[in-house]
Amino acid sequence: MNRLRALNALLALLLVTLLLTGCERQESEALPTYTVGMEATFPPYEFYRGTEIVGIDVDILKEIGRRNKVSFKLEDMAFDSIITAVQTGKVDLVASGLTVTEDRRKQVNFTRSYAGAKQVIIVPENSSVKGVADLSNVRIGVQHGSSGDTYVTEHIREPERYTNGALAISAMNAGKVDAVVLDNAPAENHVAGSHGLVILPEPVVEEQYAMALRKGNDKLLNMLNITLDEMDADGTLAAIIEQHMRENKPEMQEQAEGLFARLADDFQTDFIKNGRWHYLLDGLLVTVEIALVAALIGIVLGFLIAVIRSTADLTGRLRLLDWICRVYLTVVRGTPIVVQLLIIYFVIFGSVDISKVLVAMVAFGLNSAAYVAEIIRSGIMSVDRGQMEAGRSLGMSYGTTMRCVILPQAFKNVLPALGNEFIVLLKETSICGYIALQDLTKGGDIIRSQTYDAFLPLFAVAAIYLCMVMLLSHLLKKLELRLKKNER
């Protein structure tokens, strides 16, 4: 009896514990969550440490979330897409070292400023550029879409635009530009992590950082402003900024003697240290996943379009469907894939909370289908028309003749062109970073933003793509040889 009572008491205790845990989990899950857009190659404001995004903006958001019992979900995306993302509702706010400008005020609302900034000039130690006045006759590198880009374009000259500051620095190290104009905080990190670079004492322009929100989102704007005022008054803002400015500067690495020693040292820094090779592996998995599904969509949809267009050409039927297919092919083949990707993500699925991987699959699948359709159609039309007539004379229907006689021959004829389309599709997925997807190319960008080395990360990404293309080419060749066995 005592054992039975003890067992009942234990079961009751477990039940109460589960109920309390469930309540706590429900309360945690019920916290309002806001999506934040940022370009996480901007140290010390936002950058990767391992697989986690950290930095000044991230810690400020964490403190705001703690004080208001809300949570923030971070989305790493291209800097020149973040304003569009907040306008279309893909993100609720932007916290990415974003400078307040009058042009941007017309598009979005800004919170109160939480940090000051300056656009500074980075040059090699032996540069002839000594100040702003010397910039008019040299090549200038900037981060595309930044306030430095705007200022240089309007007041100095047309610059060379790069997707992030680290790539602009790499271009200057390679002699592609003579100076880089960048925000002072990341500029200090870039100079600390690179050899032979200096920041000129004269700033180009002084600015203010703030968070950006969609116009009309006054509730979130008021919450952010009130909390930022509180954090400024009690010293939390200053403490967060000071801590990151002090702790997050990269250490200067001693350069190894000799070419092979330097390559080994760079390999250790780029891929082994902090497990940075994971960026390439994770990006590779995303790239392969998107390419495979997009290829399947392209085959199925392209096959249907090819059959419709071929039927219209051969029989005169399906004229309406043929017209729709022609319009589709004209639009898709007449516009760049990156524009199609952005339209599908920001416009077509602008108000829908949908997986970015699925968006990429749909975008690349629809694009590939247009080219696959014309490839298959050309194969169908290359088959002698007597084949169709022979099949019909034997009592076979049009559909049966097309399926059993025409399409097998057409597929064999266009297999090389079809394989080439799939290879192109695989490489085209490298633009996925525009919608905040961490694909293979984006993984290389993250490594470059941390190590300031362009050589090995870029060659590693190129080598991985090359290996995938060679494997795909080998498999297609084997399939082609197998299909030609009946010709021997």
C-alpha cells in the first residue's frame, strides 16, 4: 500500500512538472517575435562568430527584447536589399549600422539615433591619397547601397561598388581600387585585420545610425524609441558599444615566411580556425537542395510547355495555351534571373511568410523551365515528321505516338543541351544571397568578411562548383552513352 501511495505521489509530481513546463513553454512561445534584417559582414555591429550572428546591434536588440518581453529573429541579407525588405514586410525592422539620410526617410521611418558614425578613407600605407581632396583623381571602392556610396557618387566621383566592405578592402589589396570609403567602426576592424592599411584622420562625412521600420508601424517604433531612451539614460547603450569596440577587433596575424608557409597559414585561418569550413558545407547543402528541386520543376514544366508548343506547331490545336506559353517564355528569357528572384520574393510572395529556400526553388525552377521547354521542343521538331505519320498510320493516337515514338528520340537528341542547362542552373544559384539565403557563395563571403582574405575562400568556392559540374558532366556522359547502345 505504501509503495502504491508513493507511486501515485510520484506520478502526480511528474504531471504537475509537465504542466508547469508546458505553461512556461507556451508563455515563451507566445512572446511577440519581430524579424530583423541585417547584413552580417559589418563588424563590430553585426558579424558571424561561428554560426551565430553577434555584434553591437544584436546586443542592443537582445536588451530591448529583455526589457519588453519580445524576441527578435535575425535575417542576414544583402545590404542593398534591406530597405526593400522592410518596405515589403519581409522584415519588421532593419538594424544594420544603417545611416539616417533624407532619401531613406522618404521610404522608411527611423528610430532615434543610437550611435554616431563617420565615413572614413582607408588607403595603403604608401598611398598618395592624404585627404578628401585627393579622392577625385583615384579609384574609390565603396559598399553598394551604403551612405558612403551615396556621398561619394554625389560629391566626388563614380565609385567602384562592392557587396560589402571586406570585398572592397580585398579589391584594394589586389590593386583594383586606390582607396575605400567606409564607416569608421568596421573600417577600424578591417585595418586591424589587414597588413599595410591605414585610416586617414580626415573623415569624409559624419553621420548617425538608427533602426528603420516600415511606415505606419508606430507601435513598434514607439517601443524602440522609449527603450533606446532608457538604455541611453542608464548607460547601457554606451556600455554595449564600448565593450564591442574594445573586444571585437581582430588580432594582427604574423605573416609566415615563404609561399607555401603563407598558404598553409591562410588555410588554417580561413577554414580550420573556429570551424569556418562549416560555412561552405552548410552553403553547399543549400545550393544542392535548391538546384535539384529547381531542376525537377524545370523538367516537368518545361516538358509540358514543349509538348503544348509542338502540338500547336504540328496540328494547329491548343492555340490559346500556345499563346500563353509564348508570353511566359518571352518574359522569363527576356529578364535576368536575379530580377525574377527578387520579384518573386519581395512582390509575389511579399505578404506571405514562406521559406526562402522554397522561394528560390520556385524562382530557379520557373526560369529553368523556359530554357528546358525550348530545348525539348527543338528536339521534338528535329524528329522527322514521317515518324508521326507512320505511328498514326499504324492506328496509334497522337498522344501515344508522341509519348512512345517522338519523345524518346527527342530526349536522346537534346541530352547534351539539357545537361548544359542543368549545369548553368547549378551555378546560377550563387545569387541566392540576395534574399538572405546562405548558399555556397554566401558561405565564402562570410569567411572573407571574417578573415579579410579573398584568395582562398574564392578559390575554395570555385573548386567546389567545379567538382560538382565535373561530376554532373560525367553522369550525363554515362547516360548519353547508355542511350546510344541501340545505335551500335
